[in-house]
Amino acid sequence: MVYRAERDDATEEAGQIRAAAAGNGATEVELREAIGVVTALPDCSDVALGEWVRQHYLADGREKGYVGAGAEPTVWVLGQLARAHYNGELPQ
């Protein structure tokens, strides 16, 4: 993650992460805001961050209707469903 790369002075890695975020449409401001959210979490381990992301995808998917109640898809599937939902690719 960018904050870890910056903390460890791995500027090349941080630059690659910034470039990837920009390639996905995130501005530097949005990336900084995301870093602020993540660094405020009590546990920033890879496992905890993965579960945090998964729980947010599940909550959003259930609220917006692109994930059914009781469904437990992987983070990858949740990400694909979210992308399809927000790009208008799922039937309403």
C-alpha cells in the first residue's frame, strides 16, 4: 500500500501504486483520503484490511441490491459485482 511504501521510503513502489490508482480513475486527493481511512483502522494487517474491504463490499452490495442476503462471495467477486453495478451493467 502507498502509506507503507512511503513509510518505508520505497518511493518507486509508491509511484507504481499511485500510477495504478490513477489508471483506475482515482485522483491524488481521493488516494490520500483512502490512505487516511485505512491508516485510521485499528488493525492494518493484510488480513484485517481484506476483511474490512469485504465487509464494506457486502454492506454496499446488500444495500444496493447487487449481493443477495446470505451470499458470501469472495472479495474478487464482490469487486466485480460492484464494478458492474456502478457501471450500469447489471439488470435493475
